[in-house]
Amino acid sequence: MKHRVFIVEDDPVIAREVRRHLETWGFEARVISDFQRVLQEFVAFDPHIVLMDISLPFFNGYHWGREIRKNS
């Protein structure tokens, strides 16, 4: 079983490199594609862990952390 990691990062270079490293270590990693749908993408992917930036478009990481916590 691969552990799933959900990456919420608005810098595409950082997000791509984190995902690449996680995948080489055997994790299944997904990068957010729509910063207005963080919760929906989280629920659809059902990750084991979330790596989240604090400064994000629309809502900050603290907001999304609270929302995710309500659903996990």
C-alpha cells in the first residue's frame, strides 16, 4: 500500500519538486489543482497526510487546516 500525500502549495516549482521527491521515495503524491476547492480535492484523494503552505490564494493554510480537520 502506498501512502498518499496531498500537497497544497501555490509555488509550482516547490510543489513539483516535493511531489517528485515523495514519488521517488514510494509515496503517492498529488498537488492541489484548484485553490478554491482544497476541501473537495482533499476528500476525493483521501490522503494519509497533508503538506500545506500557510500563504495561499483565496484562503490561508490555517483556514483549510480547520476545514480539513472537520472532515478527517
